[in-house]
Amino acid sequence: MKAMVCRAWGDPDTLRLDEVDRPPLNPDQVRLRIHACGVNFADTLIVAGKYQVKPAFPFTPGFEAAGEIIEIGEAVTQIRPHLHRGQRVFAYMRRGGGYAEEAVVNAAALVPIPEAMDWATAGGFPIAYSTSHYALVHRARLQAGETLLVLGAAGGVGLSAIEIGKQLGARVIAAAGGPEKLAVAQAHGADDAIDYQHESIRDRVRELTDGRGADVVYDPVGGDAFDQALRAVNWGARMLIIGFAAGRIQAVPANLVLVKGISIVGVDRGAESQRNPGLIAEGFTELLRWWEAGRLKPVVGKTFPLAEAGAAMEALLSRRYPGKIVVEV
Amino acid sequence: MKAMLCREWGEPGILRLGELDRRPLQPHEARIRVHAAGVNFADSLMVAGKYQVKPAFPFIPGLEAAGEIIELGAAVRHLKPGQRVLAVLRNGGGYAEEIALNAEAVVPIPDGMDFVTAASFPVAYGTAHFALTHRGHLQPGETLLVLGAAGGVGLTAVEIGKQLGARVIAAAGSADKLAVARAHGADELIDYRQESIRDRVRELTAGRGADVVFDPVGGDAFDQALRAVNWEARMLVIGFAAGQIQAVPANLILVKNISVIGVVWGAQAERDPVLVSRNLAELLRWWETGRLKPEVARSFPLAEAGAALEALLSRRYAGKIVLEA
């Protein structure tokens, strides 16, 4: 089968489309014919050798995919009796392998998708929405009426945080770089917008909240944006650390955490789905119910064919596109 | 009435005994004749101008006191004149012969509890209990690492950790201090002048790390503990008694789903004095049943409050330091 293969640490253009053997199917796994694979910031890190997990060479990146079941392991009926060949599903793939025509996935990780959900949307859905759901519902316990500040608000994971924040009844302040991105954020429900190319996050959040500050901060960006947000949070705020897309890992001064009774909360949803798969699965149930009710509107900013997965990753790094970048197979 | 006054920011020696008029009592307030006042690390910060609460000069330090009620505002229903009580003083005032305050921050004490013990009680037990239950959600069977385990608030964290069913690892800076921590229930001991907190905690937990860290020390001790915590650990930032404020690398927080949680019990007391008083009443009931054993290291007369603060800062003593008025 064809797959994009990484044989050395490097930039996205390091990947090559190769003919590779089909991976073996374990009894508790399912083989998928992949139709679409979501591109994530972590893909660029893993190819660069900068991710917390470093697979052996050669490996195929890609942490989420949508496709149909073409083969079922013999033990799967005990775990997931209702799975069947031809079923349309998506999956978070902790061990990677999404940038390929086929992949093997643990049956426990599969989520059946509605007929009405197209492949590109499905391929880009799992990581963004379940990360935001897990972070806002379980880690931050965002309450109705609270103020949620979303940094990187027009990115794949940022837009999903805006939508889920609104579903939970919060007031959402979106912070992003530039008016086009903020327009997308507002189209997805953000109540207020901050352009951090021209404005101070710290000053604007304080203004927008009569000096009180945000109650929850959703931060996939890190660095300076986090530092500013830290100075515009309310007593008892929860700052969710999702990632460091801006490239600088911030060091958090503990005295600022102390004086306002703040919680700095690390969110590694990938590891959580391994330890607590039931929790993540429940999240998908709620998320797909919201999607079917029209309350979530996933954005696919651009798609690329499998052979251009490297260009897809570069498009993600360019920050030019809102929403998700998806590779179509 | 006499009180220790701070007229400018400085070292503990800057405090002077002064004479002040009583101020009139508001309808919701109580006036207490103070018999004893607790001495806390935060008092030295307030006197140095480094605390988040900065009262106008001249101010009276002291975040906790015990005594009897000598006057009540007309709207106060739940207290009686002559009642023996403790008081939580978010904005100071304890280093004095009398204190007037919101009656919601006043809690009756058991007949069997003397005033010195009562004055040593609220900040240390209130902070540890609030931190470990409300902020840390410490569960039975979890492993709690207490840094500065022989200090005023460290010992109470050891005791409350045991009451909550945790396994408690106490880290302190000498064998004598660790012996006190052991006497208050600690299961394991780490002497951080001789041993690496990081390595010992990993050994003691078969590599998994601690589930909750109670940290009044900060600095290097925190940095080491951060590298010896379990998945979804809760690191409770209580203070920086070591004098260094750590900067926490956010990637280390991310990869283990850790929470770094700031705990300001005093601010909680200000926002919700009724809840805090209720929790203190509960803790006093634990004391009555013998589950808590407050450790008072030394007392000083009110006029020697400066020396009392210096004694606290010397780190020579295990447990609380108290003033007697």
C-alpha cells in the first residue's frame, strides 16, 4: 500500500511517498481503508524529532484518520460487537500511521460517524474536538456564565474550543492574528475578538471583563500570548496548556499562580485517551450529537492529496488557513 | 490598647510597641481581648512590604489570634460575650491586646483548648485542609509529598494528609525536623540537605512519583518535586519560604497532565468567611477527638514580636511560633 514515510528527522519535505507492506493486524485491531487524515501540529514535531515520542525509522506520521473498516481482528467482537466491514469511522491513532492508504487501529479507539459527515470533515474531527471537549469539560470544568479566552482561536483546535465554549454557556473571547482569522472565529460563535498582531491581549481582556480577567484560558499557542493571558485572569482561573504552536515554551512564574489562586493545567489528551478511553469515548458521543444538531461547524481550511502531505504540513505551519488542514487519500 | 506597629517596611526589628485607641465597633463585628497570636511567614512578608496585602501605615501584623469576646456589634447573633474564640485576620491585627473584626471570621474554641494552641491553629490547619481537599482533591491511597514538612503549615499538611488516607512522604532539612514530621504521622522521610528529593520520591514510589505535592518552600525543592510526580499530579503552591520563586517550564506541566495550583487560604477566607469558619469548626472537632496534635515550638511575649519573627525566619524550630499578650 502507499504511505508517506519519514526516514530521517527533518522538515516536512523530508517525507516520501513509498510503497510499503500492509501492517499486520492484531486480534484486537481493525484495518481501515483511509479516506482522509487530519494534519496536526504534532506531526511537524514528530517529523522534526522534537515530539515527546520518537518512533523508530521508518515511520508514517498522522494521528487521526477517517475511513471504512475493511478487516476485523478475531478478538474484536468481544470488545466492540457492533463493528462491521464497510462501516464508516474515525479514530485517534496514538501510534500514528494516518498518512497512508490503510492503517490498523485498536478497535477500542474507533468512533462510528454519521452518514452525513463527509470524509474530509471526519478526518479532521477527532483530535481538535476531543481535545477541546476533554480540556474544557473535564480539566477546566468551564461553567455557564464564565469567560473563556481562546488563544490561536482560528486554528484547528482553537475553533473547536470556541464552539464547545459556547455550547457550555460561556462568554468567549477569541484571540488570533489578523482580521480574517478573527472573522472566522466570530462566525463560529466568539463574542469578542482580539487581534494580537495589533493589540495587547492583557489590556483588551481586562477591558472586556471590567478588570476582572478571564476565568478559563485555552492555550495552544504558548510563549508571549500565554504570558499576557496570565496577567489578565480572574481569581481562581484555570489556564489550560494545550501546546506551544508559537514555538516558545513559557516558564510560568509561580508567584503569579499563587496570588490569584490560579491553576495551570496541562492537557495531554492523547495520553488521557490511553489511560481513560471511556472518558474520551463519552466525549465523542456528546460531540457527534452536537454535530448532528448543527451546533458544531468543523472547518476544513484546505485539503491536499496524500503525495503532498509535506506541503499540507507546511500549509499548517504557515498559519495561513483557518480550521484544519486535511490530507485526502 | 497596646499593639506591635509597623510604620515602614523593613526587617522584623522595625516593629515597635505602641499604644492605640480602640475604634468603634460596627454592627456586624466582634471585639476580642487577645491572649495569643500566631506568627506566620507571611507576617515577615507583610512587614517587608512584599505581601499581596499591603495595609496602610501604621499597621499591626498578625493573621490569627485567640482570646475572649469583650464586645459584640448589635447585629451579631451567633456569639456571646466572654466566649472563648479564635479569629482569622486576613488584613492583619493579631499582634495586639485587642482586635475588632467581622464576626463571621470568629470561631468558638473547645473548652479544653488553651489560647496558645488556639492561636496556632487556623492558618496552618485551615491552609493545609483547604489545599489538600478543595484544591488538591487528595484521595485515599494516593501519595502526598510535603516539602518543608516540619514547618508550621508543613506539619499540619502531614497530619491532614494522614487523616485523608494518603501515604505521606515528608521532606525537611534536618534529622531533628524529620523526627518531628514522623511523630506527626509521616510514613517516609527525605532529608533534602543530604538527598535528592527527585531521586528519593521516585524510589519510594517505584518510579511513579507523588500524586499531590504540598509546597510552602518553592525554588529548587519545587523544581525537584516537579520531576518526581505522577500522571495528573496536583502541585499545590503554598509559598516560597526558601526565598526563591520558581519559574515552571510549561512543557513539563503538559506531558503528564499535571496541575500547578496556587493556594491562598487567606483570600478564600476573605471571599467566603462563612465557609472557612465552618471548615475550621470541623477541624476543631477533629482536634477534640485527638486526630490533630498542634505543635507549638515556642512562645514570645507580645513586645518581642520582632524576635519571634526572626526565630521563625531562622528555621531553627519545628512547628508554630506564638505571641502571648
